[in-house]
Amino acid sequence: MKRSLLLILLFIGAFSLQAQDVAVKTNLLYDATATINLGAEIGLAPKWTLDLSGNYNGWSFNDNKKWKHWMAQPEARYWLCEAFNGHFFGAHLLGGQYNVGGINLPFGIYDGLKDHRYEGWYVGGGLVYGYQWLLGKRWNLEASIGVGYVRAWYDRYDCPHCGEWRGDGKKNYVGVTKAAISLIYIIK
């Protein structure tokens, strides 16, 4: 274990000797859903960065509606021009926990959420494409979209607030795993 940790630190240290950029960011799409989020991105090499974002939504809504969750999402990025400017491709992982119920999603997506509460955790990963625009000396705007796979484990309850346990299960999901419009502040 100590040897693995030492190798990881040496690997990161070797890249960070060339890096000079660090950025903090917020995903405006998460902000629009009252989800607290914060991200940080560090340059590893002229065309490589490491992005780590996290979000948390702990609010309950009227009528026992819940969309509580937390998630961590690390991502390695390769920039076609230079780090923090233009097109990039990446690979991300994600994981977290959720407590969702009483929600009526459009187009019949997850019909069970309307009458049941689901509580559990998930892991997954995917590929990302994005673009970053320079707004000023230290400000950028980024748009990115990712697709991939998520495996979720859950317990199902009768009603969103207090219902009886109805079983457990697993769900596989293939589709959008990241959507972001982020406001970024570059720290040098």
C-alpha cells in the first residue's frame, strides 16, 4: 500500500513540475438545480490536466419530493491546443450516493420515482468532449458533455417520505454521464 501511494505521488509530482495553471470552477447547470458544486483543475503537462469536481444536494422539496445526492467525478483531459484553451477530450470516473423519490420526470423516464423512494449508491465512468473559451486574463467559460456507463445499487421504499421497504435491486445505465457549462477562475 505504501509503495503504491509513493508511486502515485511521484507520478503526479513529475507532471506537476511542468504545470503552472490551477483553476477553480462551478457548473452553472448544477447551480440551476440548487446543487452545491465545486471543481478544481490542475495542469499536469502542456496538454494534460486533471479535473476533480464534487457536488451535493441535500434539500427536500414540498410534498416529500427528494432529489438528495452527492457525487465525486475525477477526469483526465487531453487538450488539442494548450491546457485551459479550446477543444479537449477526457475520461472520467464518477461515484456517489442518492436518496430520490416523489419526482415526476418528463417523457416517462423512471416512472417509479413518482410513487417510490430509491436510496443507494452508484459508480461509473465515461468519455468527455468539451471546449473552453477565454473570457479574460483569469476567467474562462467551458461547455462539456460526457457519455458512459453507470451501475447503481438501491433499496426501494413505498413512498418518498416514510414508506415500507419493498426490496433492493441494481440498475445499469448507458447514456449522458456529464453535462456542464462551467464558469472558471484561473489561479497562476
